[in-house]
Amino acid sequence: MTLTEQIQARLEDLFPGLMGVEMTEVTQDRVRASLRVRPKLCTSGGILHGGAIMAFADTLGAIGTVVNMPEGARTATIESKTNFIGGAPVDAMVHGEATPIHRGKTTQVWQTRVTGADGKLVGIVTQTQIVMLK
């Protein structure tokens, strides 16, 4: 089983699984995933909810941190900033790509670009993860 498949299996019974996050690539330098915009993830206007965009991106940045941490360490998001650029309607597919900005011993910073299937930017999320050693 590949690392991407292992991560996908771990997510199935967690919030990202509930959202429908589909991992497509997991490496130490990049995390990619897709998300189908379903009505339950939308605002009353049928557009992907900002909180869903943030949760999707947070998942990718956290996974990037996890695959870069020492064995036995834990992580949590300690700061996150989102710029909403465009919308994604029901039935659209959005794609996320997280890349590291900083990978230190005690913190990591990841930036996730969320785009529509047409490549247009939906949002950019920059998050800081704390790395907690045992």
C-alpha cells in the first residue's frame, strides 16, 4: 500500500472522510487531494462553504506536517489564514495542493492552493503547525 493509500485509509473514519476528501498524492514536499462539492458542504446559495475550504486545506497542511515529523511526534494547527478568491458551485470538483514554506523542529508552515477543475483559484490557506515531541 502506498503512503497516499495509507493516509486515505486513516482519514476514512475521521472528519476529512466525512467531507469526502480524496487524497491523490502524499510526499514530504507536496500533498494533493480533491473534494467534490456536495450540497451539505455548501452555503444556502449552493457555493462551497468557506469553512469547508478551510477544513480541506487544513487537512492537507496537517498531512504534510505529519509525513515530515519524527516518529512519535504529534501536531496541531496553531494558526491559519485564508484568502477566499472565488466560488465553487455544487457538483464542482475542487483540488488542493499544499507545499511547505518552513519545516522546522518545532513548527512547520504550509500553504495550500485550492482551485476549481478549471484551474481558477478558489482560495489560499497558510497555516502553522506545531510539532510536539514526546
